[in-house]
Amino acid sequence: MASRTFRLAAIAAAAAALSACLKVDVPEDAFFWPDSRLAAEQVVLTPNPPPAGAEALILSYAGGTIGATRVRATAAPRPLILFCGGNLFRRSSAGGFAAAKLAPFGDVLMYDYPGYGETGGEADFANFSAAGAVMAETARAQADAEGRPLIAWGHSLGGVVCTDAAVKARADVLVLETTTPGARAAVDQQAGLMRPFVRVNMAPALASIDVPAALEGFGGKILVLEAGRDETLAPALSRRLARELEERGLRVERLVFPNAGHNDVGRQPDFESRVAGALAR
């Protein structure tokens, strides 16, 4: 759910013009951009790998290997951050930016999703969940061995992925950056006022995504980062997410970056100071 998402606005507008209800199918892979899809649609990503000296890890899960990287930036007891990127994220093309954004807060553990980069397997929710479980276990083991708190940090699509990982790993903090309460909420938001004219049939794996429900009983702090100029996942989704988490009695703090877009919260001049303050509270 980064810069390229499944959009319904044009379809909905056409449906409204026809004064009829249009059926739209949203398949399970609508939000995924594995290497095969990049190649088919001739999308070329600019290289931006993790910094020199980062430790490459090869892990295993049911679908094959997982390509992962550990960036060592701080000594214990500073946190270990498990990072789950957006739907275009690969370590080779965004690992450098992710490391630079997160290194002020701790060490970073990042990985490629199934079908992306150096991780094998098909890009589907079953494999995403299986790979995420291995990463959660790895992050928890590394954090415990080194005496570090564990932060799970999900951007966009990664908010859904890291929610599951945070629960499995019993993370101390979960950061949800420019993400959504669920896939249906994102589709409804994109359709806007035309939503009543569109009958959406969503794949069961997508329809079942419910971040607030998945975090029921979560014991850590949740930090929601909202981008005021987000044109991919509208700011209203972050507000709704924070509200629904609070309604479940969870410990939530929302930080709004009014001038940020979907992918540049980390480039805001007050990003580091405000996030550091929130993590310390």
C-alpha cells in the first residue's frame, strides 16, 4: 500500500454516471507488488540498499528462504526494531532509507516479503503470515539475547504485517505508520462518496484483516503516525485506526505530521524528536 494501490475512484465514478450498481472484485493479491508483477508492469525501482557493514541474514520458512538484514546502530539497552515495509518495499531499493529513518531509535531488522527480493515463495497472505512469524521469533530471540526492548514498526501494508508480528513477538511497542484499520476500510476510503454505487467482493483473506481486533489485549504501547497529505491511505484512516484502538482500551498515542505524504513522514524536520519523545513516554 505504498505509492501504487488498488484504486476504485474511476470505476465508482463511472458507476454513478450510469446510475447503476457495479460489481468490483478485489483479489487477494491486489495490494502486493512481488518481483513478477514489477516485471510484468515494467516498474523499475531505484537502488537504495542497506548501509555498508549491515549484516545479511538468510532465514527459512515454509515457503523457502527469507532475505533479511540487521543494521547495528546502537548499543543495548537501546531497542531492536523489526521493520515491515510497504507493498513496494525491498531491502535493495529502500533498505537505506529505512535504516536512516529508524537508526536514531535503535538497531533495525528488516526483510523482504515472499516473492520480493531474496525471499522465496508466492506473494499471498499465508506466506506473508508464515514469514512474518519467523521474523517475529527471530526478533524476539535477538532482543532477549541482547537485553533490548522490541519495537515492531509497520509502514503502510507493513502495518498489517507488523501487527501480527507484534502480537506473536510480544513487542514492547508497535508503531503503525500511515496505515489502515483493514483492507475494506482502505477500499471504502478510496471510493469515497461513490461507495454506495459499487458492490465490492473482497477476497476472504483481505476481508478478514482487522488490525484493532488483532491487537485485542496487546500489552505494549501503540504509536500511530499520521501523514496530513497522504494521498495513498488517507489521514482519516489513521484517525479511525487510533480511535478504534482506544475504544478497545489499548494504550495509544497518535502523532500527526501535517506536511507529510505517505512515504516521507521520516523526512519531516520534527520526526526524530517527536517520535523519540513518544517512545520514551
